[in-house]
Amino acid sequence: MTRLLGSLLLMAAAGATTMGAAPAPAHAAATPLDRVVPAPASVTPGGSPYRITRGTRVRIDGSGSASGSGEVRRIAEYLTGVLRPSTGYRLPVTDHGTGGIRLRLAEGPFGAEGYRLHSGPAGITLTASAPAGLFHGVQTLRQLLPASVEKRTVQPGPWTVAGGTVEDRPRYGYRGAMLDVSRHFFGVSQVKRYIDQLALYKINELHLHLSDDQGWRIAVDSWPRLAPYGGSTEVGGGPGGYYTKADYREIVRYAAARYVEVVPEIDMPGHTDAALASYPELNCDGIAPPLYTGTDVGFSSLCVPKQVTYDFVDDVIRELAALTPGRYLHIGGDEAHSTSHADYVTFMNKVQPIVTKYGKTVIGWHQLTGATPVPGALAQYWGLDGTSAAEKAQVAKAAQHGTGLILSPADRVYLDMKYSKDTKLGLEWAGLVGVKRSYDWDPGSYLPGAPASAVKGVEAPLWSETLTTSADIEYMAFPRLAGAAELGWSPAATHDWDTYKVRLAAQGPRWDALGIGYFRSPEVPWQD
């Protein structure tokens, strides 16, 4: 009797069913297939919509591969984890039957991350060549449902998906966001929350800035004082913190389940006061400086002539590479103002082979191009529109000779820049970066002289000098993060501010449902 009563209560809470359903509200028209962010490559609307009901099942098809089927099932469970709380429906996952929502792996023109979504009255089919594509298709499906689908309590619906077909694949393979956990430390749960937000917009790289003058944030067994002492503070003198190896593995695991690759950064030879304070022998004079809690840059440097410096770097990279299943390891290299140019070149030319020795691809800030980037290395450009022609030419020349580029121009996609003079958080050394400015540029033609083929992707960094909470992160990231995601994913032909701002405005209710506090830019026609 108790079980029956509970079932009846759940049915009542879930709202309309296929029998005795309340009529759909007049305003509940299905979201157009092209009203998503990032803009899909191709949309063909048409036909009757599909409505998720109490009888809907989620069907999986891994094309006979045990590992593929397992991945597809996990993605299906992720999808039902989104849908069940708000719909109140059971949505069983099955490999039998017809209709409903079908997830399938199949050969096709999808690449590693593309997908096809077809919706009609009989059901929805998501098809991809690889699990990552199915996962990205799920994110599109979420946005085609009402924003209230994101809530964790039962909502009235209806849950209708417009009829037609979306065919989609990314413009760039590297679509990143950087989170600075060194200036202020953010715990595992906060990083996971950000990962979920990145995944919603098909971002596939999380660059974690793990070390800087203000804090060392990852445990290193061979240099045990780095994290407990070097990580014991932050900007303003707070308690800081660091990730144990188990913490870091959990971040990597959580990200991988959302097809996000973690890119760890150990910034060097500058931005190293936390390390220098932890181990005196890393200083040329053998004297450890005090821990640093300010925001100045360019004053610290590892001692380039000392062999112990390279023993240190080798140990750190070896341990970090062993923890990181992803392809990349970022070695920083920016703002090394207290390192001579000759020493900088010597250091970078010695450190890059250490990274490759441990099986990782080198990424460095674009100053790396002032040394000799190793084959396969990526340079991350963070200059401004107004950066000198000579500096841009240096980066472009490296690109012409095979160095790949990740574009992160600071006056376009640095998410810590103020939106306007009145923004309560952030900095403005790169200028004020409104929502339109952050979106309205083309990565393929941004850097003069750099071949379009050298551009591997886009990354939106978020530095944390003024940020202390998840709410701070979200206020500065949203809505600009969505634009950076679109620049990385969508075809150049879809790029248009006037249509984008309408699609962006439609994201507001979804962020409200997810509890994301965002900046309501006057440039965007937000829905009331």
C-alpha cells in the first residue's frame, strides 16, 4: 500500500500524462532547432515534434562494441539524470524496443565529436561515430527542451522537441576554458561545478593554472613542502589550499566523464614565488623569499644556471604527467621579466624535452615562440588587438613553421576583464570587454600572418585575483563563456552578432534554472 501511494503521488507531481493530460499552454511552442549555443553546423527544421512523456524510454545502441555500448549507456544515464528530476518520469534505459530517445554509434561524417540529431513524432535519434559526439548531442537536446528541464524538482512541462534534423561538428578540436586556482584556491566541488557548465556548451578542455607566485596547488611527493607551505596562502592572505593527488584524480575523472580533458599548468620560469619560498635551493642566492599575497607580476624566477632547477622541473612534470591522462602539459612562460632573454631561451629549450619525455604535448604562453618551440608544441596567444606588430610577427612566424596556436586574446576572451567601469569584480588592464566585443572576432583570421590551419582552437581564461567564490566565477564567465564556446565550435559562416545575441538571450532562463548568476549585459535582449 505504501509503495502504491508513493507511485500515485509521483504521478500527480509529474503533471500531464498521455492519458488525461492537461492541454499544453499556448506559450509552450517547441524551441526552434537553430536556437542553441553554440550554433550548429546545419539545421533542417520540419515535421511534427516529439514529446517526452511518462512512456518515453532511452534506448542505447553501441554498434556491437562492449566498450562502446558501455559508454553509450553511461551517456544515457547522464541524460536521464538531467531529465528525471524535472519531468518526474522514470525514463528507463534499455537496449530494446522502438521509439523514445535513441542513442547510437554508427559510421558517418561526424568525426570524433560531431553528431546528428533527428526529431520526429515517433522519437529522437542521436547518432555519432564516437561517444564524445553523442555527449555533445545530448547538450543540444537539453537546450531544445524548456529551460525548466534543468531544475531539480518536478516541473509541469510539456517536454516537446521540435521536428527536424541537426547535423553538427566542431570547427576546432581545442575549445578551452582556463581556471586560475592559484591566485585564489577553488576546491574540488567548485571545479566540478565549472566543468558541468563548460560541458553544456561543448567546451572540451579545462586548463587548470596550478601554480603561481601566490600559491602552489598540487601535491608533489618528491618535493613535499611545495603544496602544504607553498599552497598555504592566496591573494589577500587567505588560507589558500591545494589538491591532493586523489583530489586531482577526481577532477580528471569527473571531467573525462563529460568529455573534458584537463590541461595542467605549472607556470615557469617566472610566476614561481610559491616554489621559491618553499625551497631555498631553487633561488640563485639560496635564500627563500617570503610567501607572496599581492598581485604584481614579473618579479620571480627559477634559477636558470642551477642543475637543481631541472631536477625540480623533471620531478614535478614526471609526477603531474603520471596523474594526467590527457595529451597536454602547459609550462607557462609568460611575464618572466626578471629572467634575461638568454636565460629564458636556455630554460625553455631545456624544459620542453622533459615534457615530451613524459609523453605530453607542450603548451606554453605565446612568449614560448621567443625560444624554439619543439615540434608539435602549441603556443597560447594572449596579446591584445594593439600588441606590437613585432610580437605578433614572432608568433605568426612560429605558426608558419609548424607551431600550433590557441587563441586567447586578453581584450577579447579574458573572462576576468570588467564588462564595464561599473563591474564589481575583475580587472581592466586589457580594457573593458563587453559581451559583443568578446564574441565579435574571427579566430581564423585574427593574427596577421598566421596560417588559418595553424589555429587549433580558442580558450577563455579566467584569472582569479578578484574572485573568491563560485558565484564570482559565474558572474564573470557568463554570458561571455558561451560566446567563446561558439567561436570554438561553430562554422565561421554562422558568426553574426545580431542573431547570436537573440540565441544568447534565450540562455538566461536556463542559467536561472541552473542557479548560475550571470551579468545581464545591456547589449543582450534578455527575456523578462
